[in-house]
Amino acid sequence: MAVVLIIGADGQLLDPVAGQLEAAGYAVLRAPSTQAALATVRHTSPDAIVVAAALPDVEPAELCRLLRREPRITPHTAIFIAGELTSSDARLTALRAGASDILGQPLDVAELLLKLDGYAQLKSLAEEMQSASLVDRETGLYNLHGLARRVEELGALSVRAHGALACVVLAIEVEDDGALPKVTAFCAQTIKGGVRHSDVAGRIAATEFAVVAPRTGANGAIRLAQRLTGVMQRRSHDAAGAVPAFRLRAGYDAVSNVAYAPGSAGDLLVRARRAWHDADAESRLGWIRPHEG
């Protein structure tokens, strides 16, 4: 079921839209303000967004800019502005800021439904094509699908060699979500240049990177995380403010002999991701945490 987020407090305009969308089979989320909308898209990935032209706290163009910066809002997520904008310049500003279309008043919901259907199909097709790829478009690293495939390949090689295998997940934290694209690009470049030729690196979520390292045990995983983090800290310091401030948390898992390890090599990635969620000051290594399942 496709999900549509409706943003605005104009019940007279938006309530009929919500009702007809639900009748047409869409799941509808409501957000009365900019802050409520941004909070929603940080936990949900809507297929389309409808923004009232008259917002209580910000201009529609500025909200479009803010939404387009959110990691869960892809270039394929349609953003419609419902209602009249004040001028031709305001319309152009909104379109440049990321609005997909502007629907004037009186709002034709039948037209909106047709456009929503079309955009939702295009979004689904684009995401299917992207998921079929093995590479993250923004960073050039493997995506989750590609990294998972490489983990299994490395696991098979490690089984034959009775070798060790480790996975380290690095998670970015920023104060300002608008800084995330620049920090992500910086971290991706640092990881590319900081791993061994035998290691495999990927971006597995909007704020998560992973490195899979053959012939590496638990101590090696810790050293890998510390080395990458140290390089990032030095380079960000040398950049003299060009890279926004950020923090890292890390989780890892490792097996000393894959041939005798239960489960598949892909389980390493799952366990390392689970470990970083628990990384905090109480961990024996602070920001680095092993899987302790």
C-alpha cells in the first residue's frame, strides 16, 4: 500500500483530500506543521507528499528544500503543493526547491489521484532498478544488496581457507541533518582510501557504512574501526571547518574460523549492525561495541 504524507493545518482543503486518498487505497499520514512533517519523514518513507500552499510556520518552497535534504526522501518521492501560490516567481521558487507539481484551487482531487498513481509507479520502478544494482549511487561504494553478496563470497573463501572474517559497522551522528550529505561523502571517501585491497566496504543505510575484512579477528576489527576513525578525525581537522562536525559509533562481529562458525557469513553483517545500536559510554570500549548476543 502506497503511503502519502499530507502536511498542513488547513482542514477545509486537506480533509477531503485525505478522505478520497484513503478511499482510493492509499495510507494517509497527517502532519500539521513543518516540525511534525520532518519528524515523520525521519521514521517513515512516504511514496508521495502533499503540502498545503498556506503553512503556519514556513513557506512551501522552504519546506520542499528541507524535505529534499532528508535521507528517507528520495529524488523519486513526489511532492505536490496544494493551493494557490502568491505569484509566478513563488511557483518557480517552489519547483526549483524540489516540488514535483503545483495544484491550484479549487483542488481537483481526481487529477491529484491520477498524478499520484503515475508518480508512485515511477518511484517503485526506479527503486526496483536501484535495488537491482550492487553500487550505492551517491558514494560509489557497495550498497546493502551488493555488500551482502560480497560477504557471502568472502565467507565461502574463508571457509575453504579456515580463515577469520570480521565486519565493522560505522554509524554517523550529526547535530544538523542538513550536514549529512557532506559528512556522508567525506566518510565514504575516507573509507575508500583507508581499507586494504582485500577488504570490502559499503554504504548499507543512509548513515551507516560497513567494512568486511577477511583474515581479521576481533582485535583486528577493533583496530580497523580505530584506524578509520582516526583518519577521519585528522582529515576533518585538516579541512579547517569544510566538513561539518560529526560523531561515530561502531559495532563489530568477528569469527576466528568461518569453517566452524554456525550460520552464514551474512550473519556477521547483521550482528555488527545490531552491535552499534548498543554502543555507548557504558561499553568497555566506549563508542566501539562487539556483538554480545
